[in-house]
Amino acid sequence: MSITFPSGFMDIDFGRYYQTTPCPRGRMRCLAMLHLQKGKTVKEAAEIVQQSRMTVHTWLNWLREEGGLEHLIGFIKGRGRKSRVFLIDEEEIKLSIEKLKEERQGGRITARDIQHLLKQKWDVHYALPSVYSLLKRLRVVWITSRSQHSKADLEGQEEFKKKFPERIKHALPQGVELKDVELWFQDEHRIGQQGSLTRIWARKGSRPRVVRQQQFIYGYIFGAVCPAEDKGAAVIMPCANTQAMQVHLEEIAQNVAVGKHAVVVLDKAGWHASKALKIPRNISLLSLPPYSLELNPQEQVGRQMKHNDLANRVFKSYADVVKACSAAWNKIVNTPGNIRSLYSRTWALL
């Protein structure tokens, strides 16, 4: 038996209402309507939401009446307090929050700022716990931002990614084909006594203390990863210079598969482009655009090591630094699939 749907039924975004309505019964109704839109029968939709066919037909009849959509999704007059911004376009709220963030220097806004925005623009007052609930429903989250250099050329970065395969071909020596290339990303990270502090688990209400040294012993992890082959190569050096870079290139060369040629993508640090470097025969270098650390997955490797294994630490000597750095690096490269899953980039697939 064919169903005659209410006018405009197929144009209603029941998926969005299913995700945003605070009413559990409203979500159930929206789910049934969503399955009807996808071609399910009334019987099948009723079985999915564990209701009778008559009930689903009743919901369809609601949509033929004025105010039926609000009734269906649970925004009707009755007992209980209703969301005060529920019928405001959620995209409008998100855009307003984005605009407020852009207007604020540093982009940092608080729940009180959003509370004031709701009052000023829509004349609704939310307590702070309700602001957090609203943000959760809108899928706006408090998240750590990623760093970007003030001189970064975003258009240049996009152009680099777009033409990346062409740049790889241009960097290769004559006679080497793309299928014989291993793509590596290289960078170095300073680790030492003036380390960073990170979040740790502790009892609620407490403020745990950790030691942060003020001495000046450092070591440098020269690291490189090949996401496609799930492998890496690193050396730990007392300083960052041309000699240290030479040692690292030789280490990478030893880890390149027989018959393959490595293209090492790296930034434009002075020791990366020094004329004194003797580039191994199975390696070619490709420079990133200036101020483009976010294009280098090896930067993420360094942050992960510092955050997970090298923060909140005390190093008594350079030997302690080397030992800790070795353990942190080996933890990453010795976990099967770790490098491939965490550091692959879609724009860098050959």
C-alpha cells in the first residue's frame, strides 16, 4: 500500500532535527520520519522505533496540520521547560560564535561571552551550565588550537599541496620513477631540562605540583618518518648544525629500502640547505614553503613525544636526556601501524 506523504515532507531535514532536538520522544519520531524518507515502509519504520503502524500514521498526520513539525519534534506547549533557542537556526548561532571568536584578539572566548551574546542578540538568558549544554548540542567544543606562524602564506600552502606530486617529480634525479619513491618527513626537536608542563590525572579540587628545571642541558632529536612504509629513523645529537644533519641523512639512507629512492620533505633551516652537506645517493631533498610547520607531520611526532613522554621530567645530565629521548622515539616507531595511522596526509599520497 503506497503512502501519501504530507506536502514538503521530503524537504524536511529530519536528520538535523534528530541530532539537535532535546526531546527523546521527538528524536524517536524524527528517526522514523528519516527512515520513511529513505524508502522504508511504515511497517519497517514502526519496527525500528518499536511503535505501532497506527502511531507512525498519526505522526504523519501531525505534519499535515499547522505547527505539526514543532509538535513532532517535541517543541509544543505543555509541561516542562523548553529550549529557548531551539527554533533559532543553529547555523546562525554557530556563525555568531565564530564571528565573536574572530573579533576577539587571540580568538579566546568564554562561556560568559556566549551567555552575553545570547542575551544581547536573542534576548534569552542562559545560566552557565545551560550554555555548556547548548554548546554540546550544537557540537561546538573546547579544543586545543594548532599553531600557525604569523607570516604563514595559506594560499601558498594550498598551492604546495595541490602540486605536490609535480614537486616530487621535479626533485627526483633522472631515471627514478614515482613508484620507486619513499616519502619521508624530517625535523628536529629540542629536549632538555627546561621542559614543558602538561595535564595529569589528579583528584578533583587539587592542584598537583611537578618539578620544572631551570638548567640549560639540552639534546636534539633529529627525526624522520615515512608514513607509507610505517617506519622512522632518528639520531640524538647535542646540537643542531650541519654536522648533525649529515649524520641524520646517513641514518635515513640506511633505512631506505633497497631499490627505492627517498624524497625527504623538510623546512628551510640553515643546516638543511647547507652546501657542506653531502646528500646520500638514494636521497633527494624537498623544501616546504616558508613558515609552514603545519605541513610537516614530523612536527606532530615531536609534540606527541614531548606531551606523552618527555614533559614533567627531571634530567640530571645529557645522558639522561639521550636515554629519555631514545625511549620516547622507540615507543612511537616500535608500535605497528602507529606512524602510518597518525602521520599520513591525504595530500601527500603518491
